[in-house]
Amino acid sequence: MAFERPISVAEAIGLINDQKYVLPAIQREFVWKPDQIIRLFDSLLLGYPIGSFLFWTVKADQVKKYSFYHFVRDYHERDATHNPKANLQSKGDVTAVLDGQQRLTGLYIGLHGTHAARKARAWKNNPNAYPKRRLYLCLTAYSSDPDYRYWLQFREDKNDILRDDSGAVWFRVGACIAVSKAADVFKTLAQHDLGNDENAIEILNALWESVQVREPISAYLVTAPDLDDVLHIFVRVNSGGTVLSYSDLLLSIATAEWKSLDARESIHELVDEINQYGNGFEFSKDFVLKTCLMVADLETRFSTANFSTANMQAIEKRWDEIRGAIYQTVDLLTHFGLSGATITSVNAVVPIVYYLTQRGSPKGFVTASSQADDRERVRRWIMCAMLKRTFTGQPDSILRAVRLVIKKQGQKAFPADEIVSALDNESRTMRVADGDIERMLDETYSSGFGFATLALLYPTLDFKNHFHQDHIHPRSTVITRELTKAGITDATLREECKARRDDIANLQLLPGPLNQEKSDMPFADWFKKKFEKDKKAAAEYRRIHYIPDGLDYGLGNFLAFTDARRELMRSALRSIVGLPASSAKP
């Protein structure tokens, strides 16, 4: 390796624009946040070093052998996180960035592009929730944050220079990159009556010097023509710290080893698509990589040894099968009423994918009546797996044990009971005990596990319809004022009511339209209005929703109602998981 001549930021950005600096397929994607970009530019303006880089020279006759990507310029948190594929057939020699991609991309976005992150508390699917922002530098004041010297912000503006409501003047950082003379930039100051402002002159000069004059881009150059050598260097450089996630590294290795498909593009495309199912999921490349190892009957632990050439080629041969089973599994989860908000462990999903591949991903598994019993076994199993936290943390020994059971089962029905028995000898059992039932009943509206408990209690619901977690006694009524009006005058009892209002015993699953109809109406009033003329429907509603009979449903009886309903739910859960009936009575 040789140490390259240092170059300016402007020269590096020009080489990115000309596609002379590119990213090899083994590189991960851009993951920096706006504040990291701001810190990088603050360091540049202060004249601080920004670290060394590692580049790989790829000769023109070798370029076609590998996959390369462009740098992200206009980053969009929802729509543009992936690097575009580069077509370099006529570009001659290129320089691939092995170390320093995050810094160079941060510089590229700050000087040439935009960053669109979701606004706080905005919906993910709202296109207006992701405003495009450009990097601006305040010319009239320094940062008030002691960790920064210069005041930089990503703003929704487009003009090269602007004055905000406080009177501060902001300069678009990228405006200094398109001109070759400092004097042309400083003309802007005079045009905005800042020609004599010392702060503005000093700050703009610091920007100009840091981008156009100083040469902070200093790199070691790798000239090895063999990808194996380059990959070894890349692994050594990038696995020493904690910034690069291990799955990023392993995806990079898979991308380098796949021959006819692009692992990076294939996996990212799959993740993007399955996360759009139903109400949205939050699967990642980690889930896909773990599933690939599982289905290919390889060691599931994330290590470079498991991502050998032979293993990666074995996965590539089965990619269509793996991808199809993942699609089918996520479709099945949607029909179970699950989503990203209610799946508490994606690792619990991996055995379902494996099971479907063992059965050849049978058509109609998600909807066919002939598969209903098997679907119910899978549904009940995954709810229990999530509630027992069986697959949280490092689940590789659990996954291996589950795989042996499913493989032995072959084409037969999902072996839920056999898996439970097999895991008795592992560190995390799936067998439900009395204490687990009580923990299930202690789940709440916002606990993350509440839906799984309710889903077990509602085995007959058709979850392809959207169900809401509804407060039986509306949350807005279980407050001090309303409780006092209902006759609960003891302060301790009122606090107990408020402590229970989000408990499972006050929650039910209702179809969206029915939940909207019920809204914040007191439960006793709603129940009477809904079922006064249909006693049979009232009885069926009580049966499905574990509503105790013979009780006053008024708010003043809230504690007795939740006590009685909790006991009904306890008995049902014990029956569902195969425990003997409780001796206690509601």
C-alpha cells in the first residue's frame, strides 16, 4: 500500500461527481445522522484532521468484474437510503472507497445534496413528513453549543443566502463549491450588507479555506487486483471497532461472493417490500441473513467463518426459495394481525420460514381452509414464543434446536408441541407455567406484549381485518373526576382504578368500525344501547370478549369488573396453553 497525495474536499467531491470515486459492493450504506454531518463540517472549519481514508485502485480492465455503487447525494429516510448502482464500463480506472465512505458521503450531502429525515411524531407514510433540507452555515453568529465552534443547520431553504426571523444570516454551504475564486463568494456578503461584518468575513473565509484550499483528504491506496486480498483488508479495517455493525460486514461479504445475483440489492429489495405488508413491519437485513443461514442448514451465528465462499454460494442457489418463503411468512403474519408494532422478536419468525421451506412453501397455506388447523398451530406458537421471550438476545442455540425438530418432522404439520419439548433442555424454555400466565395478564396497552396476549385469547378472529386494542371502559373516563362522580370517593381506590385502566383486563380486540362506533362512550351505556334488544348477541359478545355476566358494568364497579374479567381470561389462557383449570372462581 502507498500513501496518496492529500487533496482538498472540493477535489474529492469533483471525483465523486465524475464517478472516479465509487463504492465497492462490500461497503455498507450511509448511516450517519445530520448531527454527525454537522460535527464533521465543524471539524473541517476548525482545521482539525478528519481521519485517514483507505482507497482501492481498480484498473479499467478489472472494473467489469465487480459491482460498484454511487454515493448517496439526496438522502431520504424513507425513499432513498440505498446507493444507486454504478455503470462504469467506460470510466477507465476508478478508485473504490474501502474506509471513509460515511465521511465522504456526509461531505457530499452537505455540499451537493439534501437530507430528508422524518419529522418528529409524523406518520411514516405521509410524504410531507420528510422535508428536504440543505446544510447552512450561520455567518453572523457562532454556535452557542460549547461542543461546536460554528453554527450549522440543515434547513428547508434553497437560496444561497437568507436572513431568518431573528436576523441571523445563513449561507448555503454548497454555494462555495461551484466557484473557483474566493472573491466571487465574498461578493455575496456585499450584496447583503455584510461586507464589513467581521464575523461574516471570518466565518465565510473559514468555509472557503476548509473546502477549496486545505487538503484534509489523505488516503492509503490499495493496489491488490485480487478481491480476496481486498476483502481481507476490508474485514481487518472495519471489524476492529463498533461503528460498523457485524451484519453490515457480513452482507458485504455475501455481496462479494454471490456470482449471478447482487446480494446487496436482492436483500435490500426484499426488506423494503416485506416492510410494506399490512400495517407495516420493521424487518432488517439481519433477519434476512439469519433466515438464509437457517434455511441453508448452516451455522446461524453471525461470523465471517459462516459467510465463506461455499456457504454464500449455497445460499445464492436457494435464494428464490428463501425469498418466496419469507414473502409467504410475512403474509401469514399479516393475517395473524401482527405488524412491526406488535412483533416483539423477529427471530421468532425465522423458524416459520424454515418450516414453510421444508414443506415447499405450499400454495394456499395463508388462506386455504385445508390449512386452517396448521395455521392455528403456527399462530398460537409464535404468540407464546414472543410472550416467553424465547428468541430474544442471542437465539442461535434455540434456533438450532428448533431446526432439528422441524427437519425431523418433514412434510407434516407444524410441530409446536415437539418444539416446546425440545426446548426444555435449552436455556430458554417455551413451556408456559403459572407465573407466565400471571405475567401475560399483567401486560398493558403499551407494553409491546399486550397484543400477543390478546391474540391468544381471540383464536377465532379473522385477523385479515384490522382490529384495534380497545379500552372497554374508555381511558378518558377512568380519571379522578369521573370516578368520583361514579361513587368512588376513596382516593386509594381511585388510584387503583387508574393504575388498572391500561391492563389486559380492561382491553379487548374490536374491528376498527366497531371501535370507532364505541369511541369514548361509557361501557355500560354502549353495551345497553348495542344489545338491549338482542339478548343472544349480548351473550355471544360476552363469550367472545370475556365479559363477566351478572355484574353492573358501570364505572363505579370498575375494580370488581376487572377482577372478574381477569379470572375469566386466566382460565382461558390456562386452557389454551394446556395447563389444568384453576381452582379459583370469578
